[in-house]
Amino acid sequence: MDLTFLGTSAGTPTKVRNVTALALQHGNSRGWYLIDCGEGTQHQILRTRHSLVRLRAIFITHVHGDHCYGLPGLLASASMAGRKEKLYIVAPGPIKTMIEAVLLASDTRLDYELAFIDVGALGFRWEDQAVRVTTVPLSHRVPCYAYVFTENDVPKQLLTDRLEESGVEAGPVWGRLQKGENVTLEDGRLILSDEYTAIRRRPRRVVVGGDNDNPDLLREACAEAQLLVHEATYTQEVADRVGPAPQHSSAALVARFAESVGLPHLVLTHFSSRYQMMSAGGPQVSEIAVEARRYYRGNLHLAEDFATYFLNTDMSLNAPAMVGSGSFRS
């Protein structure tokens, strides 16, 4: 699994950070998923290897503009790029209303089908061959959700000794069994994949939170996760000064939670535009890292635009080298 940050600023963009968007890729090397789509996201995508034609689904955490204003332009550009395949948009209900209104008002016609799925629907679950996605309701000024991406295609290991004992010779049948197929042999025996294969490792799981002032809501989802991506809009000192009305998390709040659940990897994002990469005056992004490190002993990173993180099958996280004072790597 790899994650590329397309925007890491909260509310408004800065000269070096666009507003929120995140690309997640797993399985088919060309297919990928987009989580949130702030204004200008399609411009950010042009600087990556990702293609709008290969986009499998879009997941929107909530209706605030810095998480969704980029949608109409991106959808139109996908059509002009030649997209024909159905595109799923998983989002709160008002997103469907917004998209349909903009497309109608701007006389925009898409050459592919949009499939809207209400993330708030009871028992929501979305999956394809590569991942399955569930949600966790969060605490924000509007309905907001975290998306939990769990690997759906964990490779099976053949139990070769058992196959040989059963007289199943090595060949194409072994390959089909490893892919999960049940096979009928020429002698009429039905060989079940589950009886001759085993899964040797846990599926990888990534939790991507939307805006949220109560990380503890993610405790159950994070129990089996290796990586949490969560907003840390402020340091605690600034959060106390701003007050509770915006309903955002501080670095200290998220870090204490991550430590309490034993998360191996934590990537913070969605930083207030008041925090600069390097500044002679005013707060710097590095202050968020310093605060988080006081409470969290795991693998901590502050996301930067275009930084890509790789979650490996051994559950380690390959992260980009430090770029500017905003990066903090343990």
C-alpha cells in the first residue's frame, strides 16, 4: 500500500501546501483511490504518476470546502481525458446534490457514469478486489467520517506438502489454488483452495481520518491498524486560544491517542495555514512535530505535499527523506 499526499493544509492553501487530498494505491499497479478533493487537487495530481482514467473511487470525509471543492473540475477533466468507466463517489449525501447542481449549471456532460454512495447509510461497506472500506463517524461541526482501508487480496501460501500427499502434481492447478480457485481434477476429485493454502500474515490496514476533535472514536478501528493518518490542525497552545468551536485536534491530542492504542505509525496532516515551513516570525510546522513527540513514541511523520509513504507487507513504513523543517522522522 502506498499513500501520496496531494494537499496537507487546513482551510486555505499556502505557497507550499494545497488543501486536503490523499491518493492511496494498492493492488493493480494502475488503479488508485482518492480521499478528499480540495480545490486544486487535479493540478496536484498532474505532478504525480496517477491518472484520472485509472481512478477507482473517491471518498469524501465531509462537506467542508477544503475537502470537496475540487470535485467538479476533477470530474470534468476525467471525462476530457477519455474516462469511460463508472466512477464511485462515496460521500455524505449533500455532495451528490452539489455535484449535480454544478454539472447542470455549467452545462457539463460526463462520458462516464457517476455512482454516488451515501457514506452515512446504515451498514455501509465498499470493496473491490484490492481493498475493503468501512467507516467510523467522527466529531466535527458537520457529519464527518474516517475511512478504514483493509487489504482484501492477501496472497495465499500453498501447502505444498499437503498437495503432494494428496497426489496433486505441481503445475497450473497449484497456481489456480493459490489464486483462491477450487479445482476439479481429471479423476473427478474437487480440490478446495482453502484446504491447501494458508494466509501467513495479517492484512494491512490504514485509517484515514477526516476533521475530528475526538480521536478516541477511532480506538476500535485502530486496534488492528498499522497506520493512522489524522489531522493535527494546531498545537495545544493554539487550540486552547482558538477555542473548541472549530472542532479540530491538536498534535498533543492525537499523539496521546496513538500512544494509548500502540499504533506503530502515525502521519499527521491538515495543518493550519498559520504554520509555515520556515519563518522568521510566527509558528512553524516543526512545532507540531515537537509537541507530538512528547506523547508518542512510535514512528511519527508530518506529511508534506507530494510525499509518498509505503506500508510494506512486513508492516514497516518506508517514508520520504526529510524535506524542509516540516518533516519529522523518528
